[in-house]
Amino acid sequence: MDDTLCGLIDAPALPVYDLGADHPFARHRQLPLFDLIDRMGMATPAERMTAVPAGPLDLELAHDADYIAMVEATSAARTTPAQRASALGFGLGTSDNPIAVGQHAAAAAVVGATLTCVRAVLAGQRRHALNTAGGLHHAFRRRASGFCIYNDLVAGIRAARQAGVDRVLYVDFDVHHGDGVEDAFAGDPGVVTVSFHQSPETLFPGTGRAEDIGRGAARGSIVNMPFAPFTDDASWWECVAAILPAVVRRFRPGLIVSQHGCDPHREDPLAQLMLTTAPMRRAARMVRELADEVCGGRWVATGGGGYQPYSVTPRAWSLVWLEMSERPVPTRIDPGWIAAWQPECAEPLAAEFEDAPVAASPRTAQAQEINRRTLDRVLSLQGI
């Protein structure tokens, strides 16, 4: 296998992760993304990867057996009142994580896809690999949370650790704090978690303060950079560029796992950051360059949050893939793709991959001041 070959999971082939027609997590959001990739020839057949299904032991890398059994039980076409009552104790049956037919198979397939990426990269079959269906970072060992049932990231990182990778660095660019991943490895000095997210005082899940840096032997293994609402590209990137390279070079991981939620975008309906697609592309490039520098290119990336399934996620995740595979960004988006998907979207679809910059405003200036103070605190706490 060519050690420069990247891998892209064939996400549309996975069972549909369906939390309901009116749920913010769009059940078919992989379709417009892969239609764009296919129409524009942005991935070769050799790069496409078929996910290996996750078995029970794979799921137990991240979750307790009784939680898995409850997810399976509530995935049936019919559930009893007693089952539904018990499920609430596991975070199932809420508005964020409603009980849905087939949810076990769909969520397990996401875990299998991320594990496929991790194992291919560790085996030297792929230099980097991307699972855009993954990034379900809110699920806990015994509890569903924040649209996430099984935590594919925790399973992937733990599989890498069990395979002999001494140090894994996880970086989360989602607008929401990567709480489930942080919690899973809070006491493990062999895993560093870095999360760039909107301030917990203003957004779910209400965690991820700069002062949370780990405990005991793992002190310093947690890095949180919470952003003020209305943060723009320049302020966000200033903080990412100041923190991430320093942490990676100090820790020198054997594998980097990254989550590329695109909900920091200015059009996302569930948050208040003001990013365009430009810094999302730069973040992917930075991770690739750091992986090449410190760990022989071993990098696994996933998708994550992103609740504009036609206007934002196809462009943002295409850019992650283009940076991963070191392809140039096309000047224009295929007009046929726009014509095909415009009927699904109330707003005009962009004709280019990168957005026009956001104009500065008093709110973005105030956010920058707050972020610089937070950045100083993070750097001080981390000894950077």
C-alpha cells in the first residue's frame, strides 16, 4: 500500500443515523457532502474505504455492557413503558437523544467506521483517514448525550492505546466542548485532550473551562480554550495557532485524532460563533502538518456537529478532506450540485468553498478582548 494514500470512509453506505425528521441532527447530511465530492472528483476509488462493522468488544472500548444492552433494547420497533422509563436513566428518550428504531445499528456503524480509520492508519495502510460520520463526542460510558449515543472517538483512542500507542493527542474543533472524550481520559496521562469551543457559560454542555487541566499524574493533559460568543475568524485562529502547535510539540503523540465539527460557522443555528469555512480549512492543514512533523503522519479525523446540512457541512468537510489529501481547493462549486440541492435549502447555496470574511463589529472586537484574556490564562495554566 502506498504510504501516502489517504482514506475516506464511504459514509453514505452506513446505516442512517436517524434521530427523527424534526431533529437538528439531519439524518441524510452525508448525502450532499458525498455528492459534492463525487461530482467534483475529489476522491479516487482507491481512497474510499468501506467501514468494518463494530462488534460488542469494540463498543465496550467506550461503553458499559448494560448501557449497550439498553441501546439495543430500545432500538426495536416496539418498546414497553418500563423500557422507556429505564432508558431515561441512560440519557435515552430525551429531546436531544430520542428513542429511535435502529439506533443501535446506526450508532455502532459510526464506531466501526472510526475504528476502521484508526486501525488502517496504525497498520500503515493509510497515512491519514477521515470518517465524516464520526465525531460523536458527547456520549459517556453509561449515558447518551447531545445527539450522541456511542462515542466513536473514545473507542478509537482506546483501541490505539491498546494497540501500543503510548501517547494519543485528541483535538476538538466543534463549537461544543468535547466533554465525553475529556471525561473518558481525564486520568490518563497518555492521552491529551484539547478542545476549542464556545464558552460553557453560554452553550451546551456547560463544561470545558480553562481551569480544567486534569488531575494527579494527568495534570496538564486537558487543554480547554472557551471562546466568547461572536468570535470571528481572526480571534479563533489566533488562539488555535498559539495553543495547538505548542501542546503537540511538547507531548509528541504517536497518533493525532481530530474532530472537525463545523458548527462554529456563522450560519449554524445552534451556536453563536462567527467563523467562516476559511479557518476550518487552516485548522485541518495545521493538524496534517503537525502529524507529519511529530508522528509520521498518523492522523485520524472525523466530522462532528454542523446543523446546516446543505449550505455549510458539505463545503466545510470537503475542505477537511482536501487538506488531508493535499489537493487544491477548486475555484467554484459544481453548478450541477447547486442545482440538485438548492430545492432543499431556503437560503442560496454558496458558489465557492470559502466564504467572504465577516465584517468586524463592536461585538467581534469585544469577543477578541475576552478571548485574549482567556488565551493568556490557558497558556499560563499549561506553562506554554
